[in-house]
Amino acid sequence: MKKKPGKVYERVYIHAAKIKINNGWALMIISMDGYSEFAFEAVLNETPQITIEVLNQLFDNILKNYKPIFHPRQIVFVTSLPEEYDQLFMKTKASNHRFVYNREATLKAMKQLLSEMRLEMIKF
């Protein structure tokens, strides 16, 4: 993976984690543009399950200001989720974009953002 993207929406990182809440565990998915390091609105799900609805909510948040005329036609989404979620990603609103499954690259790129969050998180 090259060092840093050269444009907004060239590469977007996605990290999913289970977080401790009062009555058990929940799912939190956070995403960040690799160029601007802008964090998109996080998605919280009361159950620690990744569903098509949760992913579409995530992509609604990410793609809200996306304009293919100005931004790259294809976004590379780099995610910490394992490749077993590929079929689920291909059923989302972002299916025409590219997905890379690289936990280390995601955590490295999002290190600053994740370190500032004071949540108990475990990997998915």
C-alpha cells in the first residue's frame, strides 16, 4: 500500500470493533478518508453483528459528499474486517468500488483517530 493518497476519496479506511456498553457488546464501525484524515460519522449497532443495513448506513455517511466528477471514480476501501465479508460488501451501495482487506494498513492509517477514542474495543 503506497504511503498516502493524493486526493480526497482516493482511499477510505474502515474499522469495525465490538465495544463494551452497559448491557453487553455493540458494534461500532468508523471510517476515515486517507488523504484528509476526516472521520466520517460512525455507525453504531446495538448488536455486534455486521449486516447489509449497517453497511449501507456506513456507506450513506461516507458517500454523502462524494462527487465522481471531482473525486476518483473508484474509491479504494481498506478495511480491518476479514475477507469473509467480501460477499456482504458486494451487496452494498458501494459495490462498484474496490475493497482491500488489510487489518494492519487500516490500523496504521487510523492509529491517531483510534488512540483518541476512549472506548474498550476488541477486534472483530
